[in-house]
Amino acid sequence: MAGLKPTLHHMNNSQSQRILWLLEELEIPYNLELHQRVEQRSPPELRQTHPLGKAPQLETGDGRVIAESVVIAKYLIETYDKAGKFRGDGNPKNDTLRDEQLCLLAASSLGPVMLVDLILLFASRMTPFFVRWLMALVHSQIRTQFSGPELDLYYRYLDDQLEGQDYFMGNTAPGRADFVLSYPVQQCIAVAMVDIKKYPRIEQWIARIHERPAWKRSLEKGNGYDLAFD
Ligand SMILES: N[C@@H](CCC(=O)N[C@@H](CS)C(=O)NCC(=O)O)C(=O)O
């Protein structure tokens, strides 16, 4: 399996940046297909490789196409990280259960709350000018009563998880949970959904990621990573 050359279908300004980053960290040969958003949506050609038509998609090289970032990251690490660099630092607390829990928190807990808030943000922008204030008011009420407190709960939890370590999976290198969490955390910051200053360990974690040569290379190889959507 490790002899296969995977192909990443990557789209600009999207969560597939985290998979591109992982591929660069793994330092393996891979093909990169760059796709461009069309009016914020994925382009039709992405439906030719997978019926969901979203990014990221990973062609494994043996006829299989994997969707879902969490699973793509799992596949890539299990297949190519033979030295175990991205599987935790050996501290028993940074084990596979923690990795799984943090990945699911990103995908099933934090992600949906972020999506609710993002949809309301888009709704405000799409509402005709003369009634936009009304949509903005609804958004503000929902943020005060629901998405704000929920995001704060998750961010405080995540900030605590970084106590005494540089990455969610330890001190030596990022693990799958770090790759997976990098997108929702950056997305919330990009649209000012959270005040990152309130979560100093997460702020330092993001800065640490941005300093990694593999992250920088992933930005150079990709086709843009602007999550502000303006
Ligand atoms: N749960 C999937 C979500 C994939 C997804 O929704 N990707 C977005 C990019 S951030 C997309 O392709 N959106 C365009 C569209 O749905 O038209 C994952 O984790 O990979």
C-alpha cells in the first residue's frame, strides 16, 4: 500500500488545506489536482471523482477515492507514517482514543456549531440591504444565546488540552487531531467568530503550525487559503 502514489483533489479556500499540509509533513510523493471554487461552491468536476463532489478527496492509487478529511488523514497516517511521527509522542495520555475524540469533536461537535454561525453570517450578507439589519439581529441573538457559548465551551476545552504540550497529540509533532482541528479553528478566527486572544494556548498552537515548513509549503502548492469569504 505504501508504494501507491495518492492524488489529492484540493480546492482553494477550503478545509482540504489541512490534508495538503499533512501530505507535506509526510514528505511522500503525491499528485495534486487543484480545483477552484465557483461562486463559493465546489466545481462540477469534483463530482466525477466522488458523488459528493466536495473537497478534499483522496485517490489512493488503487482505484479507491476517499472523502471526509478525518478518514483521509487516518488513511494517510496509517499507510505512510511508518516511523509513527504523527501518532502521538509516546506519552500515554496522547493515545488513539484521545486522537479519535478530538477528531470527532472537530467534525461532530465544534464543526456543526461553526456551520450554524457561518450560515447565519452568509444569510446576513445575502439579505437585501434594507432588511439586513433584521437578519444581523437574528444572527446576533443566536450567537449570544447559542453559538457563542457553545464555541466558548469547545475552545476552553481545547485550550486546556494544550496545557504542557505544543500539539494536541504531544510535544514532538502534530498528530491527526492537530491536522483535523486546524481547519475549524482557523475558520472561526478568519470570520471573527471567536476572540482567539481568550484562548492563548490555541493562539500559540496556530502560530506554531504556521511556522512549520510543511505548512508553508502547503500554502505555496495550494491555490489560496482565504477563509474570510468576503
Ligand atoms: N465533512 C467533509 C466536508 C467536505 C466539505 O464540505 N468541503 C467543502 C469545502 S470546505 C466543500 O467542498 N464545499 C463546497 C460545496 O459543498 O459545494 C470533510 O471533512 O472533508
